[in-house]
Amino acid sequence: MNTEPIELTADIDDLNPIPISEDLWGVFFEDINHSADGGLYAELVRNRSFSFSERDAPGWGALTGWEVTGDVREPDGQPGVVLDGRAAEAAISNTGYDGISVAAGERYCLQLTGAGLDGAAAVRVVLSSAQDETLAACEVELTPEPGVQHHVLTPVAADLLARLRLSVVGGAVALSLVSLFPEHTFGRPNGLRPDLAEAIAALRPRFVRFPGGCVAHGFGPENLYRWKDTLGPIESRRQDSNIWGYHQSMGIGFYEYFRFCEQIGAKPLPVVAAGVCCQNSPGGQHALPEEEFADYIDDVLDLIEYANGPADSGWGRVRAEAGHPEPFGLEYLGIGNEDEITEQFTDRFERLLRAVKSAHPEISVIGTAGPFPFGRDFERGWDVGRRLRVPIMDEHSYKSPGWYFRNLDRFDGYDRSGPKVYVGEYGSKGNTMLCALAEAAYMIGMERNGDIVRLASYAPLLAKIDNTQWVPDLIYFDNQRVLRTLNYHVQRMHSCSAGDTVLPVELSDAQPWSRLRTSRAGVAVKALTGTLRISAARIGESGPVDLTVSGGDRFVPLQIGTSDADYTLTMRAGLADGRDGFVIAFGDVESGSGADEWHFGTWENRFYSLQRRTDGFLDELVDPVPLRNASEVDIEIRVSGRGSKVECFADGERIHSYTDPGTPEQRISVGAVRRSADGDVFLKAVNATGQVARVDIALASGRPVRGGELVVLQAPPDAGAPFEEAPSEPAKSSHPDLSGGIVLQPYSFTIARLPIGS
């Protein structure tokens, strides 16, 4: 191992600053991983309005989340629950979202909406501990006239797993809502959990994208997110199923989103569907019927009026009546998310765009370039964006660290005369230090191109432990803890050192980083479910081999291999009783990094997908292709061009073809921005190697670099994991003399604040 420091020079052109977007760094909130109900939304009662149903998840119903004693039933023809205690006690109890966490002496606001049946009736409400000790209690009288009752419960002791019990004896009541809210919230009433909201605010986001990506366009046209349904009293909001497999109470509605943006000093960036649902819905992408689309366009225009219209306008009045007569100052509006760029999508998107441009030319519309940073939908989306002169295009990249290190110059060649870019969702597939450094370096590249990259936000933002649908995430939490990842610290470091101009940097003597690859290729197979039968498997001159594999998470190696860089792999594969397809790994299968994987049946068993595993993370190499057959198939994989080209055939048909461009990884990167308010320069440097590097700084103006402040995040490359607190935090230090250069420790992200002056 080379222990000599890497000597570098960063020539910073401080004479020719380039203006960049002041809105560059933001956050994207989507109700995924139970981020809203049971997360950011402070409500403590799960299924408070008895609205869960089979649409949310199999087996769910009005009493999901509630334990029942005695005569408890659903009323005929309306949501809610009846507790009939006339013959014997009737009771329901709720443990919230993995327990109700309460603190001693804190005030909790109880709301009951309901009525007594056959006269007034009393409901006894008890907040009890996990050991069934009473922490707080009250009695609520419900009259025959339906109404809302408010009370305050103050626990005498703390408990992490408390429960709320409501009982009726000698009478009967109908309840339509049971709510328990901490009195202290972030933005009360109907507010947010303070520690989570403060963790987001600490990122200093310039904007907040909401209510989601996939959530916005929904799982079928009937599941499109309708912003108007999220307004008004909580008991009157139309709740819905969530595309991620649970329920949305809409407790955080568009009013709450706008208010949250205002509270943390961020611009709102709402996203609406482009008149089509998610293409992964049953039956594929569906467009709203033509007879409904004119009303949908009006809904989108009404949203802009709700946000920006005067208090005496139609929808401005609705906002004012909610308590906010002043406009929210909407500038950005997303239309569509990761959509398949079809004719029906393009038609609906173009009509929405035209309507918004005509009625509100001051709004910057953000279009979509599909789910991947390459491929058919990416190209088609950008073609639509350029043709229609869309102000900003949203592109997404969930990739491995290696992909980011190879694409630090991705935006250097983007056409400055076309649409601007919003990198609306990105993340390097892990919470390790290597992943965080890859994101830090990619952010330097985005910032360097801040004249074309207008906005950027990591995704997903939040994830509740034991309730996730997507990993990795920026912040993990449970009912008591908020766990900030290394990725979170990278985001905050960048945002807290943002500038309004970028200073071009020429980094001398930085060498590309080379990845060592083994010369031997092997084969392994895996079936998650069912039974996989492999017959006549050959690689080069090795084989044939037959093998039967039972479903499971582990790859099973085939006892065949070759030392040739170019080879052909053939086999016949048959899967019986398998719901999730199967995978063939080839190449460096022994190390677990460097192998390619051909997946038969990814994404709900619907696609072929060719992926590469590096640094322990999988990356799609090409667009997924609709699956034709995974039950019995003749397979041929050809590797050529000294291992650089891969072709995959199923039953004689070529499914995938990929040629590695051979782009090297840039494991050391440096950028610089200036903040005009005080003239300070922020030099940002990533060292994702195992060697120390020293960077000499030279300013084109000839100004001397004296002292400054360093903020450094450092950890071993494999440190950090999902559901854990970051193993290290940024360390700040003052340095009166930096004329000798800045030392970059191995696997570190360093920001130097240099008070050079303007």
C-alpha cells in the first residue's frame, strides 16, 4: 500500500465567477416508509377515523389497529364504529404506531367526534402504560347530537408503549374520530413531530418537494393524489390508500406542506400527476378519461390560485379561511414523476403545460425524464422537454458509488440553451461512507454546473425503522429516536456552505482510480421462491452441469468457470412455483463485487434486468425489458471485447446488449463556490481513496490564502449502515495558516471556508 501523500494543486479562478442557482439544495418529502402517519405527522392514534380498508393492505378494515372488547361494530353505511355497552362493557384500545410514546407532565390533546345513541352516553378514556397502569384518564359526555369533544390528558409518568382505551358501560355511542396529539408540535395545531421537523430544518433546504413522486401519480387513475381532498378539518379529508402499501390519513395536507415550507424558510415545490398513473399499476399506465381531464386541468390551476391568489379570490379565500391570508409565494410546479413517456402521457402533459403557461407564466413548470438517468424514457422525456420548452426537467439516479464517481462531469456538456435540470431524486444505494462520499462528489459536480442544475434533492428523506419499503434513506427514526446518517451530514455540509457563484477549479495531478478485477469468471444462480432447475450449463469449455436450487436469499455456485476474458455461457433454466423469478450471476461471483447479474422477473416479476454489482451494490446497466418467459427458457450470455461487452439471449432472442464505456472513477474531486454576502470562498474536496492527499490552493487573482475554517467528515469506507446513527459526525476546526495547503484524510469530505473577501 502506498503511504506517500497524493500531491495536488487546485487552481481556483476567482476572477470569473459563474452565477448559480440559489435554490440548488433542497429536500424531497414523500410518504414512503411511513414517513407521514406514524412519522412526521404528530398524530399518536393509528386509524383514528376507522378508515382503513382492503384497498390499503390485504385483511385491513375499519378496526385495524384497534383491540375490541364486547359489542363493537361498524355502523351501517357510514365510516366509524359503534360501542354498545348497554348489556356489558364495550371498549376499543389503540397502541398507536408501534406504541404510543408519552412523557410525564406533557399535555396531550384528545379529540372525539361522535354521538350518543338512544340518549347521552359517557365514554371513559384511559391512557395506560404497557403494564396497564393508569397514566391519565377523563370522561367524555356525548349527546345525541353529533359533535366534537376536546379534552387534555396529562400523564403522571413516561411510557414508550402506552395505549389509549375508550370504554362505554350502560349506554351506546357512535364514534367517527379518535385523535390524540401532543400539545407541543412543530407548527401546531395539527402539527408535526418536532425532532423530525427540526432535523429536516437543520438541512437548511431552499425548497421542499411534496407530496411525493410515486405517491403523486398513484397506483391506478383512481389513486391519483388529489390536493383538494387534503384541505379542511381533519375529519372531512378524503383519505386514500398509499402506493407503498398502507394508508394515508391526509393529516399532512397541502396546507400543512405549504406552512412547513414557510416555517423553515424553504420554497414550496408541489408535484401533481400529469394526468396518468404510475406505469407499474395493474395493467400499466392509464390516463384520466377525456371527459375528466378538463376538470383536472382546472384543479391544477386552482392549486396555483390557492398558493398565490389574493385572499378574496376563490381558492385564495379557502387558504385565508384556513388561517393564512398572505400568499405562499409558489414559484415551482412539478407535473409528472418518473412516468413512462408514452403518447398519452405526452398529450396530457402538453395540455397541462400549455394551460399553466397561459394562465400563470410566472410559474416554472418541472417536467419528467423517466425513472432512470439513461435509456428510452430518459431520451424521450428530454425530447419532449426540449420540444415544448419546458423550463426545468426532473431526472433521477439511484446508482452505485462507482456510477457517481464515473459521472462527476455528467452535466458539463448539457445544453445551456435548453431546459434547466432538477435532480429530483438521487442516492447511492447505501449508507456507508463510500456512498456518502460518492454523493458529496456528485454534488460538487452539480454545484459546478449550478447554472444548468437548478435544483437537487436526495431521496428518500425519512424511514421508520421496521416499517420501510425503500432502503437506503437519509434519516431513520422510531418513536423516540432520530438517526442521522453519513449521507445526511454530507447534505447538511453542502447546504450550510452554499454559494451564489461557482469558481472554476482546475485540479492538477489527480489520477483516475482503477478498480481491480479478477481474471476468472464463475457462475451462480438464485431463486427467491420456488424451485429452479438448471441443466446443461456450460461456460467456455467448462461443463455441462445440472443443478436444482430451492428458493432462498443466497446464490448457489455452479461448478464451472473460465479464465478467459471473453466467453459464452449457456444453460437451460426452469422455475417451478416461483413468484419472484430467478437470477444468474456471472463474472467475479466469488468476491461478491464485480459480477454481472441477469434478473428474470424483477419489479413484481415483470421484467428482465441486467445489473452489475460493485462495492456490494447493484446497478441497472440498461433499461429493464418486459419479461416474456421465466418458467422454462434457453439462456445464452456472450461476453466479448476483453470483457467489456455483454449480450443476453432468451430462447434465441437478444434481450440486452451493454458495452462498458470504460470511464474511469474520479475518487478525488474539488470544487469551489463564493458567497457574495461576505465574499467567503468555500472549497469542497472529496478524497475517496485510502491515501492522504494534500491540496495546494492557488487563486487566479493572486490573493493569498491565509487562515480558514475546516469542516471534515471522515470514516472508514464501509462504516455506516441503514437504521443506524452515523458512526462519525463533521468536525470543525480553525486554522490560522492554510498557505501550505489543505490535507485531505483518507475517505473524507472536507469543506474549507476561506475568508478571502470579494
